[in-house]
Amino acid sequence: MRLPFLSRFFAGIDPRGPEAFLLLSAAAQPVAFSTWQALLNNFAIERASFSGADMGLLQSLREVPGLLALTVIFFLLVLREQTLLIVSLVLLGVGTAITGLFPSVLGLFITTIVMSIGFHYQETLQQSLTLQWIDRERAAPAMGRQIAARGAAGLIAFAGVWLMLDVYGLDYAWVYAFGGALTVILALAAWMAYPRFPDAALQTKKLFLRKRYWLFYALTFMSGARRQIFTVFAGFMMVEKFGYSAAQVTLLFIVNQAINMVFAGRIGAAIGRWGERRALSLEYAGLIGVFVAYAVVENPYAAAGLYIIDNLLFSMAIAIRSYFQKIAAPADIAASSGVSFTINHIAAVGIPGAFGLLWLTNPAAVFLTGAAMAAISLTLARLVPEHPEPGHETLFARRQKAVAH
């Protein structure tokens, strides 16, 4: 039986090439992380007696490895990026698999850190290798396909979680173990099935900040701040305010992943046609409306709809990475990927804890602050030129060059 959708999805991809390896890596990650995410709020509340402040602290701790993602450059002194990517996936799987064995505040804190180290290193290296191995014209569509692959794998993972909880009645510990173990198996399969691909360019193995990348850094910082509103508090609202069960939360995640699977590739292709400036402007304008609506929503179905729209808009954030690829020196990509993840997580470490305290007195204020963050991001997005390149990193740079001539 022919599947036209799959034929189009894999068109032009060498099944033994680097892009296929990146797709498998992208798919392996959400098997564990989606399991961890789907169970987190209910496991934390039901088994570890978490409050909103506890959840905020947990999420801040989860983001600490992201803040330290720049340290990936030191591991690259002794390991190749492709090898370190596999190691990161294994660590993510192991951290997830053991989560259900420690149903306490301290236990959940420790297992979350283990899982998060693997998750954030994998994200950093996935971005770096994609920007190195995929040419500029195909980068945004390729990143869209990776999101679609994550969506498909996440959809399967969430469906499995729902079946294990709602149909078979398995304990949280078994569900965590199953999801984590699958990611480890997929990581080892990627290690054995693919050759070691050569580096596209010799990478700078030291930390740096470049003045001409300032807009990329600013967009990355604001993206990290915005992401926490969605990741931490939108999901927590579903459980605390609207009483969603673990199975219902999982069904919501299933819908999100199905939408990602269908539309992410098309979004990546659209970014290639529209350009990063238009794509980011659309994302942030939509987010302003979503966050304001979060603050006032009283209907559980409307809240679920907002969550789905929020998730879809987040897919457009790949435009930040394709923008960076167009303005960056090839040798800067690995180090800058680590630095950008650290910048992304500066706000991510502080916001969950601080906003968790605010949540205790005024949940709506958390989302209204998110709307203000989206407005700042929209202003920054308008500074991205229509055709970014080295020397034309921002509208200001274009004007300066024009004046100079």
C-alpha cells in the first residue's frame, strides 16, 4: 500500500544519510520526554503532593541543564557531536525510566535533573548538527520535518501512555520505565545503524559572544521566557483549574502531536517561502492574543483550544534558527548553539520559580505577563531583515551599510 504523505515527507532524503539520522534522533527524544511530560502534573500532585510553588521550583531546576548547555563545547574536545548526541539520548531515557521509582519532592527533583541533562544536550546538538549538515535553502523545511517526526513519535508515546493508564491501569512507575527504555533502544539503534558522518566545517571549540549576533541572542532569550508560560503554567492550569485527569491531559497532548505531525513540515516549508521576519511576526502576534485569552478563560474546552493554538504557533520558532544559519559563520555554529541554549534558559530558570509564587495569588497575571513578553518579541522580530546574511543581520545593519555607501 502506497502512502503519498510519507512519500512526500521522505522525498530527497538518503535513508543512510545524515538527515535520516537526524530524523531518527528527533523521533527518539519525545518517546521519553512525552511520557515524562504527560504524567508530570498528575504524578507530582497525586504522588508527591506538589503545590504550584513546588511545580515552579521543579521547572526551574529542570531548566538549569539548559542554562549550562554552553558546556557542551567542552565535551566536544573529547567526543564528536554525533557521539555526544547518542549519549544524551541515553541519559534522557534513563532519567525518565527511573522517575516513577521516586514519588517524593526530592526524588522528582533529582530524576528531573538527570532527564533534563540528556534532553537539553540532545536539543543543543540536534540544532548544531542540523545547521551544519543541511544547506541553507533546505534548513527550514528540514527542521519542519524534524518537528513532524517528533510529533509522530510523541503521538505514539502519548497514545501508549493513555492506553497504559486508562485501558490497562498500569502504575505510573511502569509507564515511565517503558517510555524511557524505548528512547534508550532507539538511541542505540541510531548508533549501530548509521556511519559516523564527517563534520561540515571545523568548529570553534571555545565560548564567545559576537556583537553582530545580538538580535539572534535577544530573540532566543525572549523565546525561552515565552516557552515557560506554555510548558509550565498552561499545562498546570489544565489540571489545577479545570481538573483534567492524566488520561485527559495525555489526550490533549495527542491532539497537539497529531497537529505537529501534519503541519510542522508545511510550516517549515512556509518559513522558507515567507522568510523569517514574517513567520516570527505572525507567531508573536498570535501569542499576544493567546496569552490574554489564557488569563480570562473559564471554559475547559476553550482552554484546550488555546493550548493547541499555542503549541502550533510554537512550531514557527524554528525561524529563529534558520535566521541564525543565514547570518552565522559556519565555524561558529556548534559553540553558538550551546551559547544560545544557555541564553534561552536564563529566563527559563528564573521564571518558573518566581511565577510559581505569583500563581498562588494571581494566575491571570502570569499569562498577562506572557502577553507582554510576546509583544517585546514581536518588536524584535520586526528588526529581522527580509533577506538576512552576514553584514545584513538586522534592519539597522542594512541601513548602516546603505549609509556607508
